[in-house]
Amino acid sequence: MKNQFTNRKVMQVLQSWKSHIWLTFGLLLLVGACNEGMFNDDDLKNDLELQAQFLLSKVDKIGISDAAHGGIDEFYFLEQTIGKAPKFNGTFHSNLNPIVEISDDFEFKTFHQVFSRDAFGVKQLMVNQTDEFYLANWNTAETKAVKGKIYRIRVRVGERVMGFVDVGIVSPQTKKLENNLVPLVENQTMKIAFRLEDKICPARIEVLPEEATVPVDGEQQFEAIVYNFYDEVLEDQNVKWMLGDNEIASISSTGLSKGLQAGEVTVFAQSQDVTGTATLTVEEEEDPNTVTDIEGNVYKTVQIGDRTWMAENLKVTKYNDGTPLRFLTFGVDGNVEGYFSYNNNLQNGERDGFIYTKWVTATLSEKNICPEGWHVPTHNEWITHLFAVLAPGLPSDWPTIAANKMVLGSSWPDMTIDENTNISRFNALRTGTLSLGISQGFGNNSTTWLTLEGPGNPPNVIFGINPTFLENGVSIAGDTGAFNFPGCIRCLKD
């Protein structure tokens, strides 16, 4: 019995201590909760202050940016949003389509919420025509905005950001934040109200065309389109035209530019403090009686009959697709795609034209050695369109008549010069030829590659202008078997 009494007393004491412990613990929790409420507000402010300082290291400004806070004119956040009613005098612009975007990364790589006039329900941006403002309702409970975070609300029209307001999500105890942050109590709805007014100041200028090319003495009319911050066109704006270099071109007060010399110049159109630019390239006008190959060599051309011929021998060292040719020297077998130059001197070829193997001609090569739009003439084109014109009717002595009208007399000192010499302006030179890479005939003949087409025809023919020491001094003959006699090339326009 004594032991039972003792055990009962012990249990009563333990139960009494247990009650005291739970009571004490509950009081501590209550005190802790009160203390947490007291200190949370300061801690929250400190956290937001640290965030603000960090953000200031990444952006130029935090807080509020509108017409009343150093931002763009004609854009205002209203009292419902920032707690202060701004003063404004402009005309409300109700026909815009602004976008309201909310993000916590300040670079807006991600979006917490977006409002627009085209959206429906909670994401719709409304316009109040009576009180003249736009309005979006941000329900922070629905979007789960995090207490202790800073969110930026920005208003955008097109690609132009009109302004922003930065808010910190706080507890009900927080009444004010530093750094112009607007406090927003967690789980509350914020009215994002703002006003957009007519914008008459230029924001950007588009100059058309953006790029233009004119010859020397050629003209180009430029146009300046002036836009406001809403990307609306502003009419009747005063535009000042300028050039980066007045020696390359000139420009009038209406944007009419004239090329003066070859070069590139920047065109400026300025309205108030906004400038737009374009680029004008002035080129030397290409002589219509010339053609240029892929390497930039320029050749004179001549109209003979109804066809256009090169008036110079070809000097190019690659096909017109850029594939290079092999330079061959005397003593090297010419049975390859390549070219020679008299006495192995490149300057001779660069001056008078190179001497090519038959393999580069149109019938033996899949590529074109002539400039784009030109080709190695065929045998029929040579006879029909060249000699038929130079020796009408092709009389028995047509080779002599045609040759005399083709050769450049100064290149043939041994021949007799008369009024018909080189009358065609074909300018045939005595470049000579080669046989198996061995120099032959320089000063005695001019050879030119042609091509033949059609079944039964040999693939190539080479025509040579040779001195005959007759009255006219030269004659012309063809050799369809001269496969190993490289010659010059005269291209014919397609």
C-alpha cells in the first residue's frame, strides 16, 4: 500500500510538471510570435533595401519613372498606383494598345503577369474614357507574388517602354519603403492606373531607302518618316538633311542627294534632337562599251553587226565561278586546263591577253572562262556574225578583207596600213601562239580560239591571222586540227 501511494504521488507530481512545461512552452511561443511580428517588418525592409541596392548595380534607376518622376513626357502613373496624383495638362490618348508587363528579374526574360487590351478576364487592360486613364488589376494572391520580393511593372507601347514602377511585396505592418519603392501588401489587388497623352515630339526617324547606290552625277531622293514614342507618324515635321562627307555627295533641304565622286557616305535626317541615318554609295558610272571579268579586268567592247564582241583579248586567270586556272611555262605539255604568257612573262599576258589551251574553251570545259553573260564564240558565230559583216557577201578574198579590218596596225609594223585597217575596232594583236608549250609565231600571227557545236564537228577550231606580204599584208585562215596550238580568246556577248 505504501508503494502504491508513493507511485501515485510521483505520477501526480510528474503530471503537474508536465502541465507547467506545456504552459511555459505555449507562453514562449506566444512571446516569440509577438516578437516575430515586431521584427519581421524591419527584417523585410532590410531585405528589400539589400535587393534595391543590388538592382541599382544593374539598372540606372529604381522606383518610379514617368513624366512626374524624370521619365518620358505625357506618361503618368496615377494616384491609385503610386499614392500621389500628378499634374498634367495634355490630351488623353485613348486609342493606343499599351502592354503592362510585370517581372521580378528586371530584364523581363520571364513574366509574372501581362495585361493587354486584347486579353480577356483578369489579364485585360481597360480604358476609362470618362476619367481618362488605362487600368489593370493585379491580384497578387492569384499570381502568388512572393512577400519580400521587388517586382517591376512596366508599360510598353510597341517596342517603346513608356515608364515603370517598382513595388515591394510587404506585410500589412509596412507603411513605407526606401528607394521610392511602392509598398504592396501581400495577397492584395493593386490597381495599375496610368495616363497616356498625345505625343507630338519625335522619338525616331526612318530614312528611306536605307541604302542606295548612284553613279557620279546621279541623284537619289531620300524620305524621312518621323515617329513619336507610340510609333505613330508625325506629319509636317521640320527635317534637316546632312551628309557625313560633302565631297562624295551633296544633299538639298528636301533630301535630294547627288553623287559627286566615288565613295560611301552617311545620310543624316534630323528633327529636333532625333536623328535617322541611311547609306549612299557613289560609283563611277560603268562605260556601257566595256565588260568586266571576275578578277576586275575591264575590256573594251565593240558592236559589229548585231552582236557585241570583246575588243581586247581575255586576261582572266580563273573561270567565272572562281575556279583558278594553272599558269603554264614554256616546255610544259599544254594538254591541261591552263594558260601561257609570252616569254613566261605575266606582264605580257596582263597587257595583251593570255594564251589559253583548248581545254578551257566552252566545248571542252564544263565551266565558262568568259564573264557572266558572255561566251567563247562558235565557228558559225565567227563566220556569220563577224566575217560576213566585215566582208559582205564573203567574196573569194574575204579572209584578206576581213583580216585587214580586224588588225591593230601598230601591232603589225610590217603590214601596209590603209583606211580600212582595223575599221571594225576589233583590235587584233600579234600575240603569237605556242606548240606543246614552245613559243611560236610571236610577231607573225594572232590566234583565237573558237568552239564548234553539233554532231560530226570537231570540238575546237583555232583561227589565225597571218602576214601574207600581199597588198593588205594579212590574211585569215582556220585550222580545225590545231589542238596543240594554244591561242587567245575573244568573248562574244550572249
